[in-house]
Amino acid sequence: MTNLYEKFRFAQHRSLMYNALTISLIEAFNKALYDLLKMMASQYARDWHEKLGEVLWAYQTSCRMPTQSSPYA
């Protein structure tokens, strides 16, 4: 493998330890993002990438934190 890395000039990086809480938070975010994009893509199939900023803003302003307020409240 080292020869392959040297041949293609790749740098090998080690990943961090598995963290179940972090993985579950990422999976929850990805599911919410997927669902929001799926709703937008049904209306804007060709320009979904232009709506990505709006979807992320909607997610940020609608999700509830432990303090029961959104991050932008």
C-alpha cells in the first residue's frame, strides 16, 4: 500500500475513534437534510443545488435545541 500511496502521491491519514453519539447526530442531520431536499427537488428538480442554501437556513432556523429555542432565536 505504501508504494501505491507514493506512486499517486496520496497522504494517508488516520481517522478518529468511533463515537456513537457523533455518528447518530450526523445521521439525524443527514436524514433531515435529505427529507428537506427531497421536498424541494419535487418542485425544483433541475436547480436543487441553488435551493441548498435555503434548505440549510430552514433547517437551522427550525431545529430545536435543548433550550427549546432555535439557533437564530
